[in-house]
Amino acid sequence: MKYGAMTYGAMKRGAMKRRFFLDVMLLALTSVCAAHAQQPATIDVEFTNEKLVTPHWHLTFNSEGSGQFEADAGRQAAAGTIVPGPIHRPVQLSPAFTDKVFTVARQRKLFAFPCESHMKVAQQGIKRLSYTGPEGSGACEYNYSKDKEIQSLGDSLIAVQTTLLYGATLEKMLQHDRLGLDQEIGNLAMEVHQGTAIELGTIRDILMRLADDDQVLERVRKRARLLLADAQ
């Protein structure tokens, strides 16, 4: 009886250890799966056009609008002009714009289809759109697309890039060419009005600095305040 009791006790302890081990493994697996499920989807945009002042840029952001913008050093269009150097900066896009981009991506097969029209049109720059998320992944590349949603999406992403380049140029001018700020911020205001520069919240910091800087022209400060109002 004693031997049997000891055997039963040992078996019970062994079963408890195995159960504990399985519980730990299940908890670890559940944690890994939950962490993977919580990872936000990501959109990656790459643009190349060697004829432009800024020939190449790259924007990536997740479904919460947080991301990173990278751009090659700009080339001077004319002697004496100030252009931004290489840009490496975080970005925060608005919820409305972010939702719009991700909605188009999901409606357009996560970009997993041929989106190039192959039509004989002028070089507009090569756009590569990529999506990675829990639903899957996909990418397409085009100069011009007959898909109106894709073409419009590309235009809006370029408009975000335009705003970011203006922001970088304004920062550089604040350091080296304060008088040039008047024309530059005027050009930005015109592009905002035309819809070719959007998501002003991505350059809120430099606009706030200009609005509060009594060492720049009052007209510059006023335009900066107006643009900040549009960024809300």
C-alpha cells in the first residue's frame, strides 16, 4: 500500500508539472498571437522622378497615422535658391486622411493587382504602393493608372510630400534666409488653396515657430497663423 501510495503521489506530481508546463506554453502562445494581431497594418509609398528637384522620397505609416518620411537631398533649381537637404523625420497623419488611404487599399485588393495603365502619357514619376497587414500584403507600381481611386490616391500622397518639403524648406530659411520666408510661405498657402499641399498638421511645429517669431515679417507670421488654423 505504501509503495502504491508513493507511486500515485509521484504520478500526481508529474501530471501537475505537465499541466503547469502546458499552461505556460499556452499562455506564451496566446501572448504571441495577441501581439501579432495588435500590430497595425502598414502602407509604404515610394516615389521616383529624376527630373524633379527632389528626385526620390519614401513615406511609410501605419493604420494609426504614425510613420516616417525620407527624402533625398534636393537639387537647386536656380543659383541662390534654398532647398532642403536630406530629410529623415517622423510624421503623424490625420485620422481622416489615414482612414481614407487604408480604405482605398482594402477596396483595391491591398494593391495586389497591376495598376499601371501602359498608356503613352508624360512621365509623372514612378509610384510604388505597398500594403502589409493582418489581411495579407500586396504592392503595385505605376506612372499613370486608369484606376481612378489609385490615381487619386497617388496624387493625394504627393500632396502630403509637397507639404513636408515646404516644411523642411521653411525650417532652413528660418536659419539662413528670413527674407525669403515671405515668398515661400506664400507659395505654400497657394498650394494649400489649390489642394496640391495637404495635411498641414505634419509641419505644425515650423508653422508655430513662424507664428510666434517676432524676428520675421508680420505677413509671414499672419500666414503661418492662418495655415495653422487650416491644420486643426
